[in-house]
Amino acid sequence: MRSIIILIFVLICANSWLNAVTWHIKQDGSGNFTTIQEGIDASANTDTVLVYPGTYYENIDYNGKSIIVGSLNLTTGDEQYISQTIIDGNQNGSCVRVMSEEDSTTTIYGFSITNGSGNPANTGPYGGGVYIRDSEMNIKNCLIKDNTADCGGGIYIRNSNLFIEGTKLTNNHAISYGGAIFLINNSEIQFDSENLCDIYLNYASKGNDINKASSCPAMIVNVDTFTVASNSLYFINSTSSTGVPLNDVTLNVNNAKIELVYCDLYISALGDNMNSGLTEDNPLQTVNYALVLLSGESNEVYTVHIANGTYSNSLNQQCFPFNMPGNVSIIGESMQGVIWDAEESCMFINDINAKANYYIKNISFINGKDTSLATAIRIDTDIVPEPLITFENLYFTTCIRDNSYLIFTSQLETKFINITSYNNNSGFLRLHKCNSINPKAELENIRIINNQELIVVEPHAFIQLVFDANFSGPMDVIMKNVELTGNERYTNDPDFLTTAVMVIVNGIELYLINSTIGNNIVPQGVEGGAIIISDSDSHINIYNSILYGDNPHEIYIDNFNDPNHFSSVSVSHSLVEGGAVGIQNPYSFNQVYWLEGNLNENPLWSGTGDYPYMLQTSSLCIDAGTLDLPPGIELPEFDLAGNPRIYGETVDMGAYEWQGVGVEDKEVTHLSPLTTQLSNYPNPFNPSTTIKLELAESGKIELAIYNIKGQKVKTLLDCTTVRGTYECVWNGKDEQGKSVSSGQYVVKLELEGKETAKKIMMLK
């Protein structure tokens, strides 16, 4: 009986094989069809769609048909047909889609698959090259390269099985997980052990080459060439939902594409990844490649040095966001000179499970877009103790997404120094804490100015600062020399109090020192404040600060949960519009401590120049601060404009210290106009700047540097010249050869009795 059943099965299969049709796809019109999709649509199960050489700008879908789609490599074995037969997704979705319960005979054979952008989904496009869902699939002898997606830049596999052989995956890019391959929902991959694959130099925020979700079974990766000789989570990520390594991937590799290095590396926008990157004169081009080279385990902290220039995907193949390995800092040549442009595609750095101390320094970020809680930088970890991450000399502008933040950090000790957020449609910072460890955050010399919410129909969480200990407090936050001004919010969520500036959530101990918060606007007719305490056990301690002109209020205490866990506001030597009664405290168990030296007056901001929130000469905030700060908190050496922090009898209120009458006033009221051009670059600078003169007439000139008090620091030129263009370098030293301190200076040119001047800024 069993033999009869087998015979019947063979006869049925033979009949199916005999009825199989081969459909010929030729772009010259001499075949059955000119496009691959036409051949698929005409085919039936077991058919073959045979594709002749050419570039096919298509996004093909197998539509539930278990067929073979192959190039002439399928019938001839000639490998040249792989590079000659191209499926180009034209950045219009996945190049290949198999997502309708196709069976294990479904095959793609001998193609170059490129320029795909992923199958649209609710949370992002997946599978730039190949998208497989709820199906079985064979990929043989293909080249999958230069594809992008949110997850699975090369291949995305969901609830599916894949057999793969003889296929190369390289230079695919996933914004989130799995640069080459992403597996999720019990998916499995079988790598052929004879006709080996190559997988190397793909990029992603997590799992540069492969990311396997914890729901997928253990995996053996058989390859001829891999990025590195042995696996690490940087290249093949297989972790639990909390980042714990599962150690369930075996990598069998014959060759490594790169050799890891343990030294500083150099990047230039005009560099080349074929260079060594070991010196400024032999730089690499892409930050991604440098980070791969430095991804080995090390206790040393190495630095990627970025030369001045603009870095983007379209200009020089940067693959944002960058996946940070452990112990690697990124430091630009100068903040204004190093520009990262995400071209409104994604964030810039996405470091999940951060595990090292490092710096991000001297960079301008433009055109970022939210992809995972942040429009610019996301760094978080579950590792104890938390790493220390320092952000310094950064500038953010034109980054977009209302319900997100430029920077999102979790479980980190963080420092933010000399940072500006200007003209973004995004909040600035969210600090999140979710365990019993007590990280500390410090913000010093921060300008969050003129950011505006996009005009949208639905309400969004457009808030500049959120500090959230998530009932696992306390978390200390120290803010010094911070300006939050001119930020606007248009929409209002009726379920929450409204703010355009700051929310304090659960267990935060905040110290606000010498800061200025003013003229931030939310819609009329709502409750809220510039600062809102939204839950229990949070305490704001305000010293030497100004809060004025914010709509609807300056401070609102909204802790209504538990009288035994009250929140409080303590104000000392500060100006708060409305005084003590102006602090909204609707629940009597919360506390307001109105201490000595406070004011309820107009602060008399200057309203002009680069720093319109400086104080006028007649302001009552001058010399009205206190030097008696809480233990462990030191007064900044300089104010937010780089001027000495104390001028006069004692410290002023606010982020800016009044400097008396000096060159500042002369420049505005007494200097005669001169038909010439005076400029410098870079500005701000450290340690030197080039001063450029374009003289419109001949004569005796003096070019000199003055401090803000009008005292001469250094004479650079004292000579007779003819009209023309001249350049002179100031090395940041005075007449005695001593390096000057950070701050604002004035370069003044005198020519035949006429003068002109320009402010310049040294930042260290």
C-alpha cells in the first residue's frame, strides 16, 4: 500500500513539473514580458521567471506564488550575470517582497539587489533589499548591497524561514537594527555550509551586520568573509529585551574583511576609506567605518577626530545614525566647522546599551529627524554602574519632530557643556532614570532659544526639558548658566498641564543656578507654567536666576498624589515674576520656600545684540545674587557669553553678568564707520583665529585685541598699508605670551582716525 501512495505522489509531482512554464523577461521586447513583475503575475506555482541582463527599476512581489525568479546565472552558472542583472528599488520600497505564505520552493537566484528603501510599516520601512514575512524563501547567488531601511537594511525576516547560499551582503544600512539582516518573531536562517555567503561592512544602530530578536532560535552563521574574524554584539546582536547577551549565535568564518585598530583615527569630508586614517594627512571618509575599526574590546578610550567640513549621506556616504562602540569619543575640529547633516532622514547617534565613558564634542547638527525617541542623539544603558557621557560645544538647529527630543539619555551620568538649541521643532533633552542607581546630570552654558512646535492638529509633547526618575529616584540635576527663552508651543493636550520649557517628574532634586527663563509661550487660556513639577518627591532649588515673561505662569506644582511625598520650590536671590504668590501651588501639602534676596520686578533685559537677555545698566538684578550656594555646587567661572562671572560687588542674577561700561558701549555709540570689511574665522575659536581685513583705503593702521572692559590685550598690527586684503592670526595670547581665558573679546581696527570693531569669542 505504501509503495502505491509513493507512486501516486511521484506521478502528481511529475505532472506538475511537466506543466511548469519558463517566462522569459527581456527588456528589448523579444521575450514574454519586459518587466519582472509581469512575469510573476503571469506565472503559476513551480514556474520559473527567467530574467535577461539589464537594470530593472522594480519593487517585485511574489504575490503568494511559489516560483523561481532567476537571472541567466540560474541556467548557465556564469557569475557575470549576477552583476549584469539588477533589481533596483529606486528608493521606492523593498526590491523584493515575499509576504503571502509562499512555500520553501520560492527562490530568487543570481541578481544584484540594490537601492531599496524598505516595505512601509506602522513603525518604519523594513527590509530594504528583501522583505520576507509569514513565508519560506531561498536566496541564492545574489549580491545585496546599498539598500536602506529602518530594520533589516539588506533582508528583513518576520515569522519566516530563509535558506541562503552564495550571497554577498555589503554596505546595507539600517537606521535601527540589523544592517544586513534582521530576524524577528521565531524566524530562522539556514546558511549553506558549502556555497558560503559573504557579509561585511553593513551599518546599523544595533547589530551592524545581523540583529536577531530574542524570540528567534539559536543560529549558526557560516560565511567565507565577515567584517571581523570573531563575533561581537557590535556586529551580530542577539540580546534579551534588556540588553543581556544570549550567546546563541555561532559564527564560522574563513576571512575577515578588516583588522581592528587600537589608536585614534582621523576623518575628513574629502578623505578616503582606503586610507589608513592614522594621521590628519591620511584621513578616512566615513565615521561609520572608523567606528567599525575601533570596535574591539579595550579599556583605553580612543578618539575619532573630525576635520572641518559638512558630513552627510549624499555628500560623502555617512550612514546616520552612528552605532557607538565602547570607549570611543567623537571630537570635531571646531563646533561651527564640523557640520553633520542628516537630511531629515534620521537621528545622528543611536547608542543602545552604552557601556563606556566618552565625549561628543565640537559638532553642529542640522536637519535631524526622530527615529527612536530622539531627533539627534539617543544614549541609554542597563549596565551598572552607569557610564559618564559628556556632550560639549554642540549646536543643534532645524531638527524636526514635535513629540521627541534632540537628546534622549537613560541611566547615564551626563554632562552638557556649551550647547545651543536654536530653531528646532523638537524638545531639547529628556533624562530618564528607571532603577535604584542615582545618576547625576550637569548642564552648564546651555542656550535653548527660539524653538517652535510644528503647527499640527493633534497635541504633542513639545517640551524643552524633561527630567524623569520614574518613581526610582532620587536623581540630581544641576543647571548653571542656562538660557531658556523665546520657545513657543501652539497646541495643547487637554489631559495635561501645558509648558513650553521644563517638566520635573518623580524624585528629581533640581538646582537652578544663574539661569534665565523668559518669554516662553503656550496657548492662551490653559493652565501650566514655564516649569511644572508633575509628580511627587521632586524639589527645585533656585539661586541667582530670572524667571520672567512666561505664559501662563513661571512655576506650577502639580503633585497631587501623596501628601507624604510632597514636592517643593525653594527660591533664593532670584527674580520670579509674580513673586511667591505667582508660583502656582493648588495642593496645600506641597511647599514654596520664598527665601532672602528675591525680586518681583522687570529684569530690564537689553533686548538687542547677540545676547538680548543681558542686563541693562539700571537693572535691579545687578549685584543682587548670592555666593552662598549648596555644598558641592560651585559658581561658574564665566557667564553664558564668556564674560567673567563676577563683575562688581557680587554675582548678578541670570545667565549673563553685567560687565560695566567698556568697549561694548563704545562699539555701539562712539565708533566711526569705516568702509572696510573686518571678519574672523572660526568664531567661536580655540585656541587661534584668523582675522581678515579688506581695506578700502591706504594708510596707517593698528589692529588690536581688547577685553570686554576695554583693556588692550594684544597688538597684532601697527604699520602703514595700501588698500587690499590681509590676514592675521591671533593665537589667543596676550602681550606677555600668556594664553587668555575663555570669553568675549573685541578686535578693533584703527585706520587714519577711523575705527571699526568686531566681537569674537574664545571657547575652551
